[in-house]
Amino acid sequence: MTLGPIMEHTTEDEVAQIIDDLLANQSQTQTNRPVTEILRSIDQTVSRWLDPTSPERQEAERQLPLTTGMSVQMLRHVLPLIFSEYTGKKLEQLCALELGTKDALDSFVPMTSGYKKAVGPSLIINILAGNIPGAGLDSVLYSLIVKSATLVKASSVENILPDIFIQSLRKVDPVLGSNVAVTTWPGGNQKLEERTFGRADLIVASGSVQSLSAIRKIAAQKVIGYGHKVSFGLIAKKEIAQVEKLARETAYDIALFDQKGCLSPQVIYIIEGGSVTSSAFTECLAERLQDWESLLPRGTAPVATNHQIRKAREEAEWKMLAGKDVTLHASGKGFDWTVICDNDPTFVPSETYRTIRVKPLNTLFQLREILAPWKPYLECVGLAARDEEYAAIADFLGGIGVSRICPLGKMQTPPIGWRHGGRPRLADFVRWVGLEIQ
Amino acid sequence: MKGTLVFLFICSIPQSSRFERGRNPSPIVDSLSVSFYGLRHVNDHKQLIENQVLDFIKEPRPDQFNSLALSVFAFQFEKNEAYRRFCTSRNKTPSNVNSWKTIPAVPTVAFKELDLCCGPPERIFLTSGTTEGKEKRGRHLLTNTDLYQASSMSHFGQCVVPDRPQLHFLNLIPSPQTQPYSSLALMAEWAAKNFGTTQARWFINSEGIHLDPFASALEEAERDNRPVCILGVTSALVVFFDWCSNNQKIFALPRGSRIMDTGGDKGKTRTISRKGFLQACWKYLKVPGYYCVNEYGMTEMCSQFYDHVLYNRFRKSNESRYKIGPAWARTLVVNAESLDEVRPGERGILRHVDLANCGSVSAIQTDDVGYATGDGFEIVGRSIGTEARGCSLMLDEFLSAQ
């Protein structure tokens, strides 16, 4: 199966024309639009996406397995997870959290020494990642909420969901919909990008260090970049009352999105000396991954990924033959899942597609040294710990660079307020105008 | 049964062999000890197998390859415990493997984890392993250096110096003194000794590549009209070509001069296409393409594969360039996921079955991408990882930041 762009590439001139239209629409229809109307339109659109019988959901479930390679069961499961965070109510909560009140977007609101108003830029370019469906959609919505127009550059790997979503938004609210356009072009088209990026006030981009620095070279000051991130699980509980439950939740976090998200755990660290050894947990985890395989089957991986997984299995196998303290559990069928229990605590990013390493630790504090080289990349930790120790462990993890701690099983479903990369989301899009009345 | 076996083996062992390893039975009990010595000699399965492979190298009989490959497999299965466990876990044993194509192949990573050796080692080679960061080095233990020499020199002779010219060897390779664990360095030393007219000269040591003396040596060769054989690591030759370009130096080596390059680019210098490389050989050295032979080999394997351009030229054949191996090594192209053989001409990853590796493991699975063509194969790349997302991208980015 060849996965490839569904949308035709937009040409340089087409993009220029689209931007002209977006800027015109923004100044005419967005700048004075009440934010409650914007939130209502988004809410209505999202409700359709939360309804499994709606035409947009049906179309997404038909097309996305072909374009992403993800199984239809997985897609049916994750689409509600993605969109349930974008209801009007939740978005309003986010505005309150980050701006004080959503009204600050409409008018001057009181503050300690006067008044302030939040003003969004005229044009935001959102450059989406393609690793999992729905990635970056939140930024697109935030762009509309702060009353900007937005040009969305969808990834050439996954561009069908943004396209279908915006079409459904247009049906609900054509005026709001005229402030967003979804395009795609091959990365590294320098001429197009130089001509395009200069016209935006803000660029929100996901990508590798190289692609982000290439964008920054063209657009210097106004880039919010989300680079590659890694997450991991940590079991710091001496007494695990329900090992199977914990293993099931851990396996769920590994299986979701086929482990391709920045919140997917790459490694599970387990502090030894508790009631459950790392090898016992490994075995349990393998069994639970097999269970999830039936409920949420693994998608189709590229040949190169399966090759990498086979190499990981071979390395584990030969370490075992060499008498090293390594255990390998591999799915009988193909490359569905792989669990390797390995005494070497070095952090190693996963091959993805449900390939996980379980590594025992003597103490929590080893992580400081182990993760020091990974500090800029750390995102989330799925933590299992005693209630009394939870906050203290979270404090330690925060100190070494982690920006989100949550229970295992919840890593892939961050709440609306979570700070991707540790920074505010919507608040980073606006500038504040202060007013002191005479 | 054992008695019969002894009888048969005694008949087939050449008389001189008992002196080959420097053993000198005491003359006092010479006649008595012959039978005991013969027994010990005969029960030395390793020596038997090695002799069989050496004989095959001296006089290849392609129709015998499969049965010899299976004998080597049976020997390795018996002598190498880790390999035996690997094979049995896949339900592959000498009793049910009938073809060299189904001999269980060991991935190169295995050489990093343990020593795969079927007898006491005479020599150890280490892989360079620097492109992937702090990776451990692979170890290849040789039980018989003579076998490595016989195999490497025979095929080198056929592919690089088929015309047996009088050549001076200029090696743009670290010498065995600089890198005592390099299989390439040792091979280059032997090549110069066996096929060169004088002592080889080496132009890379621990301090780096010495381009000025190399250039002087080339100038000398031009002046004296002495053809040379340059054995070089590809990346070092690229550095030399860039040096020539920057210093506006051009050489015109005498007719018959040739270049054997190896090692790929290993990511250390700028990458160069094969075509670009051949053009540079002509531009800066006046060595035409058919005298430029690329070698594909690895520390884990005793045999090497060469571009067959020069071999073909002297056979007056016009086939386009691809890699050929010696008669005692065969290559299978397999699917990267299933490891099953691909359809003829289809791309896959290369598996080599090298009988000269009888002291370690003869069937080796690589990650090198290629396809079968003609009597050999062509390589497309050293890794299939280019399409991979996730881990390899993450790791690449992380490592380049270090």
C-alpha cells in the first residue's frame, strides 16, 4: 500500500492568492467577530465529529485508514478522543485559563492598573506534523479563536483530516470558514516558502530541528516551533496491587496511535525492589499488548520500520544468546508488538509501532543522568506511584525537563489546558494592548 | 562406525599436511605415533573443513558449492553453541536444511554481542562502527588466517590485477601498524606483498591522511612511468580529489594504473555519487573507469565482492558494472520484512553465504540494499532506514546534536 498525498500540491501563485483572500476576509469578518460566535461555530462543527453517524465522521473513517495506514478500529477509537477536547465549553475554559477571560478578545477588560485587550495577528501559518491524525488541529482552532485568519500547510504524509474538518467547519459557518485554507506543498520549496512565510505575523510549526531552523531562517522572529519529543513511562510503586490493570493501561498508552505521537511512551522505567520485578511486568505487558492487538489492531507500518523492529528483536535475541540480562517477547504474528526487558538503563527511542523497552532502575535519581542529554526533547511521563509520593516524584521529573506528568493510560489524552512543550498555547498567539484611562 | 570413518579419512589426507601446522612428531616413536597422530588429525573436524574450503578456493567446483556449504553449516552447528541455539530456535538443523539458501543467517549485530568462533582464534578483527555513535564494535575471530589470505588474494587477483601487471602499491588506507585490528589493512598489506613490485607505501596513520607525500608518490610514478595500484578508503580519495581541486593539481598516471576503493562514505565527508567518483578518478588521475574497481566487504566476512569491470575488460565483455563474488561466496537478496528470497531482480537486503567464513559463521544477513543482476548483484545503499520514521529520525537528530 502506498500512502501518499491526497490533496494536490498548491502552487506558489495559488498560495499567494489564497493569502490575499484570507487577509481580506480576516480584516472584514474576524477582527470584530464576537468570540462567543466563533466558539459556537467550532462547537457545532465538533459535535458533528463526535457523532459517529455524521457524514464527516463516516468519510474520515473511510479515507483515513487508507492515507494513514492506521486500522479503522483505531481511528474509530481516537477520533472522539481528539475532538472531545475541542468542545465550545472546553475552549472557553482554555480562554479563561490563559487569558483571564474570553471577553479579553472582544474588548478591554479590567486589570490591576487599567484595562487590557488581547489582539490576535492577522495571519497565522500553521505547519502541521503528519505523525498522527489530528496533530496540530488545536493550533488551527486557536488561530480562529484569537480572530486571525490561518493558512494551514498540511503534511504531505497526512493531509486528509485537516481538509475534511475545515470543509465541515465551512458548512456550519461559511464566514468563519473563509478565514482558513488548507494547502499542501512539498517541504523545502524555498521559493514558495520565502514568498509565503514573510506575509504571516506568526508561524506555528511542527517538525524536526532542521525543518524548524529552515523556517526560522526565512521567518526569523515569529516562529513557535514544536520539535520532536519523547515520552516514557515510570513505575515507581513498590506495591502494585493490580499488576494486570497497570500493564493494561501501560499497553494502551503504547498501542494508541501506534506509538507515533510525541506523548507515546518510548521506554518504561521500573524501579526495582518492589513486589513486581521488571521481568514479571514485562511478561504481563506483553500479554496485554496482545489483548489490545485484537481490540485496536496495529496499523500498516512502512517496510523500513518493520525492518528496524526486526533488528531490535535480533539484537535482543543475540544479547540473550550471549548470556546478557535481556528478555524478548515478540508477537507471534508479524511485527504487531515487541517488548524487550533490558538491564541497560540508557534511554533509547523506540522504533514505534508498539515496540517497547522495559528497563529496571535501582533508584529514581538515576534518571537525572540518564536523561540529561535528552532534556530538550522530554515531554510526558506516565507515572505509577503511591499517592503520598506522586507530587514529589513529579517535582523531580519537572526539574529534569519533563513538562507533563499523568497516570499511565492517560498519556495520549491530554486535557485542553496542557502545555505542549511547557508553554501556553492560545496565549502565545496574542499580544496585549494595555489601556490606562485618564 | 568410528573405525570406518577413521579409515576413510586417513586415505584422503595428503601426506604433507601433518607438517603444515608446524607439528613435528618425535622420530623415536614415529611409526607408532603416526597412527595416533593420524587419529587426532582425523578427528579434527575443523582442519578437515578448512582444508575442504581451501581446496575449493584453489579449484572451485560450482556444482559442489551447495554440499560444501551444508558441510560447513553442520560443522558450525556442532562447534558454535550460540549459533546452534539460534538455529534450533528457528527449527533449522543440519538434518532439515538442504540448501545454502536456507542456512540460518546471522545478523551483523550478533558479532557485537558475542564471539562466534568454531575453534581457537588466530586473529581478531574489529569493525570501525563509528557512524552510529557509541555503538560497540563488532568482533570477527578468525580460526585460520591462511584461509582469509587465500580467499581474499584469489579474488583480489582476479578482479583488481587479472593481467598481473608490475605495480607499485600506494595505500590510502591506515597500515596494519596503525590499525592492527583492521581486516582491510591486513588485506591491503597482503595484496601489496603478493602483487606489488616493492614495499607498499601507506599514507594514512593516526595523525590523518598525508596528502603531500601521496601527491609526491604520484608525481614520481608519472615521472618514472611506473603504473601504480591505489588502494583507498573512498572517503579518503574524496578528500584527495577535493585537495586536487583546491590546489589545481592534476595527475596523469601511467597506463595500467588502477584504483580499488572501499568503505563507502561512512558519513564523514561529503557524499559523492559513483559516477562523480569515476569522473574524479579520470579528471585528477587519468585513470579510466574500467580501471576503477569498487570493493564491497565487511569485517565480519572473509570474502569480498568487487566491481567486475576490470575482470570483464580482460575477458572482452561489455556488461555494465556490478559486483561479483568468488566461487565460494554466494549472495541472496531477501525481503527486508519477511527475509524470504525476493523475485529475480527485485530489491531487497543482501544475505551472503561465504564458505571462507567456516571458522565463524558463513551465512550473514546484512542491511545492505541491493538487487541481483547478471552473475552478481548491485548495491543501492548501505541501509534501508531512509524511509523509517520515529526512532531513526529521533535518534539521528539526537546524535547529530551531541
